[in-house]
Amino acid sequence: MTRLTPLTPADAPERSRQLLQEIIDRHGEAGVMTATMAHSPALLQGYLELSRAIKRVKLPRALSEKISLAVQEWLGCALCLAAHSDAARDAGLSEVDISLARQGTSTDAREAALLTYAVRVLAEPSSITGEDIAELRQHGWSDRTLADVVGLVSLNHLTGAFNLVAGLEPAS
């Protein structure tokens, strides 16, 4: 059940009105999450800026979607899981790949290590040790990738937490 009401540009605070109108001009619609985020101009602007920045990470799209699926499964956001499952299919992932990613793993040991790291960044970042980072490097992951994963996890945490608090669900 929706707990926060999506806003139209006409009903939104001035800065949110501008941001929503820019989204509508570019994409034709704002989407329920951004329309609901419009209650807070600071949140909406921060989300949009972080989202644009994270699009520049150096992760393959399929791997990025696997990380998003692992994080959203842990958070329990049905709206995000539906969106990232569709995006994963568009990126060429099979249903098995999607199912494994939602479990935080992969048939590829290198990817499985990164997915485990991503879930730990979300759930228990203080437990990550120098040895854990060294092991990820042994799998061939660079410091840039490890930093990019923190950003991707943060974006997913923001969207998942917001959707859960707002009560946003996938369309029936």
C-alpha cells in the first residue's frame, strides 16, 4: 500500500517541479519513484545526480544488474527487483543468472566474489578487512571497481529504502 503520494509537477515544491519537468521532457513521464521523491527537492536532486554519476562506473551492465539484484533481494524491494530483473534480461542475463544474482552469487567465481562483497558493503561494511580486499584483487578486481561497487550499492540502498518506506510496489 502506498504511504507517500506521488506528486505532479504542479503539486511539487518549486525545485522538484523543475526537476520533474526535466525528466518528463526527456522521458515522457517521471515514474512513480521520482514523482514520490519530489516531496523532498534535496532527495530528488541527490538521487538524480547520484544516478547519473553511477551510470559512469566501469562495470559491464550485466554485472551491474547482478549487483543491483543481490542488493535489492537483501533489502526486499519488490519494485526494484522487478525493474532490475527486466534490466538484467535486457542486458542478456538468463533466468538462472538472475536467480543466482538474487542469491548473491554467480556461476563465475570472480563475479561471485564481487557479489558477496557488494552484499557485505550493504549489510556489514565494518566487517570488510584488508584480507577481503586482497582476495578481491586476486580475483582481478581493481580498486576503482571496488569503489564503484560501493557507489552502486549506495544508489540501490537509497532507491530500495525509499520505495519500501513510501510503500511503492510494482504495477499489478
